[in-house]
Amino acid sequence: MVFTRVRLALVSVPLILAVTAPAFADDLHTRETNNRKKQQELATKLDLARASDAQVEAEKARLDKAVDAQSSRADDASHDLAVAQAEVAETTARITRLQAEADRLRGALEGRALYAYLHPAPSLIEGIAHAKSIAEAGRRMALLDHVQASSEALLDQFHAARVDLSEAKAEREKAQTAAAKRAQDESDARNRLAAAQQKQQKTHEELQTRIQGLQGEMAALASEDAKIRALLASSGPSTAAALRGRGGGNATPNGNGFANPTKSGFIWPVHGPVTSEYGDRWGGFHSGIDIGAVIGTPIAASKTGVIVYAGWNDGGYGNLVLIDHGNGFATAYGHQSSVAVSVGQVVNQGQTIGYVGCTGNCSGQHLHFEVRVNGSPQNPRSYVAGSP
């Protein structure tokens, strides 16, 4: 009995899998499609938190231009609406005038008809028969012709006024339809302008926050520059001894004071977007390159060297590691969440020395990476090939 139940259970498993497999595959395919769609949507949007300073500035300029263009379109739509509304008003006034004229002509015709009914005019034959002379008969005939012609002209004027009134009402209906569309266009344009202005404001705020944060960071790091120079100057002899025989410190500056990137032997400590470049920036000087990365990302030693500082820095770097590579070259790694090395330790290129964080005077998670020659900060791009 137990064996039979086991066999039934084993047989039922493929059946269950056969039934559920297509549904599971369809569900998986749907989820993959949705995930791919979300990724594509995210890829088309600028992540301000991880964007570089240049990207944020470019986005700000683009949005400023877009807002100006959208504002111009909204103004054009408002002008078109005003023109359409004026046309409706003008046509309405014309209808009022035509209606008054048609009413006047109708009244005249009705009055003439009532008079003719109460005072019937003699027929042409009767008028001639009762005439006392041929001249009087001619005058009576002329009078009858005038009355008839006048009545016909009045009737023609009334018909023409009715036609003009009908055409004016059709024109007003057309103008009202156009005005309604212009009103919708104007409303849509204003809504798009409001959305663009909201996005513009958000980008402006992000850029201002970025500026203030980096200005504070630059000021704090600048205050530590002298201490770092002194520390590196004092570490020279011990570094040379520790690196002797390890093949480290073979990068040498060229005639301009910069090492040849093809011979420097440095590597990027982490991979990610450069959020802020080296150099003058927003009224200050940025002594390194900020590389955006997720908190906890391992940081690699850019080159073989000796750890001359590892720990907390009160001056703005937060958790900081300084590596002396010999021959006047050193690298700095700031804002770490934690360090993984100790002073005096010799580390190989690529070895983990700590982890990305946002400690000290920091705006957004990133690694602040410096390359120093004889204590003076230089552009890391002059020493490390490619981009992070």
C-alpha cells in the first residue's frame, strides 16, 4: 500500500509540473518584460542623486530652456484664445444687429400687410376706370407700381436679413468651437508649463544642494591640506624601506609635474559615475575626484604602497586612508564607511583597503579619491587611464 502511494505521488509530480510549467513560464516572461520596461524607463530619466555636476548643470540648462519654450507656447495659446474669444464676441454683436434689422423689416412687412387688409387698394382696372383723365390714370398706374415695387423690395430686404442672420449664427458656432479648442489648448499648455516649472525647481534645488554640499566639503578638506602634506613628507624614509624589493613606487612625474598615464601604474579604486571632477568648482577648489558608488562597495588600493593613515579624520574626510607609494606619490581615499587596513601595513594594488560610505563632510555616498605628488593634489585623470 505504501509503495503504491509512493508510485502515485511520483507519477503526479511530472503531471503537476507539466500543468504548472507553462503558467510559470508565462509569469516569468511577464515579470522579465515588466522589469526590462522599468529599467528602460529609469534609463531615460536623469538620476540627480548619482549624476555628475556637469550632468546636473546640463539638465538645469536644458530645463531652463524647456521652461522658456513652454512659456512661449503658453503665451501663444493665450493669444490664440483671446483672438478666438474676440471673434465670438464680434460675431455675437453682429448677430444682435442683424436680428434687430430683421425684426424691423418684419414689423414693417406686417404693418404694411395689416394696412393693406384694412384699406384694400383699388385694382389697376378700377383705378383707370375711375380716372377723370388719361393723366390721372397714368399717375394712378405709377403709384400702384411704386407700392408694389416697394413691397417687393422690403420683402427682399427681409429675406436678405434672414440669410445674413443665419450665416452669422453659423459663423458664431464655428468661432465658439474654435474658442473652446483654443481654451483647451491654453489649459494644456499651462499644465505642461507648470509641470516643467516643477521639474525645473526640483533640479535647481538639487543643484543648489549639490553646490552647498561640495562647497562645504571642499572647505573642510582644504583645512586638512597642510596636515596631509606634513604627514606625507615625514613618511618618505619609512615608505622607501617598506617598499624596497616590492617593485612599488615606479611612477615618476614628467617635465610638467604630471606622470605619464601609460607608466604611472595606478588603477581606479572603485567603478562608478564621476559625480564631481577635480579642479575649480563653484567658488572653491576640489582636490580630488568623487566617484559615486553604493555604500559598502570595496575600495581597492590604486597602487602598491604603505598605509600612512587609516582612521577617522575630523577635518572633513571622515574615515580616511592615505597610501604612500614612494617617489613622492600618494593617494587618499575619503568618506569611507569603514577602513580595512592599519598604519604601517604594506598593501598590494587592488587590495581592499576600506568600503565606500558618506562619513565626514559628505554630500551623497561616494568615494573622494586624490592623487598627490610631493604632497600636492593633482588631477587623478593624469595618472589613471580611462574612467572609473
